[in-house]
Amino acid sequence: MRAILVAAACGMVIALTGCSGQVSGTARGLFVGYVTDKTEEEVIAKVGKPEAVEPATPTTLRWVYKKKTFDPDNQSLVDNETILIFQKDASGKFKCTQVIFG
């Protein structure tokens, strides 16, 4: 009887371990909420530094994150890139105005 309980416990541990690790990063909707209308400093504090920063124009910045988000509506597939578009506001500060998942 004890052997059966040990085997069942091991089976549960293996099953749960197999389920872990499928989803990494932040769900798209949460990520958008974290960064929209936020300054560069606020975005870094919430989601970390980007892998790349690309100045698009003098009033626009483009930040690229790698494997930072996932799509919960598509089997939680991880996005290869998440791109944030920052634009200068009236006060001259860059704020995130758009998020592109890819």
C-alpha cells in the first residue's frame, strides 16, 4: 500500500513539473497596462530594461524586448518581440503610446 502511495505522489510531481515552464513572461493585456502612458523610467521600473533602444525620429523612440510577453488567447505562445513606441508629450518627456507584439 505504501508503495502505491509513493508511486502516486511521484506521478503527481512529474505531472506538475511537466506543466510548469510553459508560460514565461507577462500576459499581453497586463503588459499593455503596465506600460501605456508611462515614462521611460516608469516602464523600466515595472518591466525592466529593453534589449534594444532605437531612435525612430527626434520625437519618437522604439524599445524592443525579447520573449517578454505571451498571448493567452493563442495557447500562451511567447512573443518573439514586444516593441514599445514612445513619443514626446507636451512637457517633452517620452511616454509609451503603443505596444506591438510579434
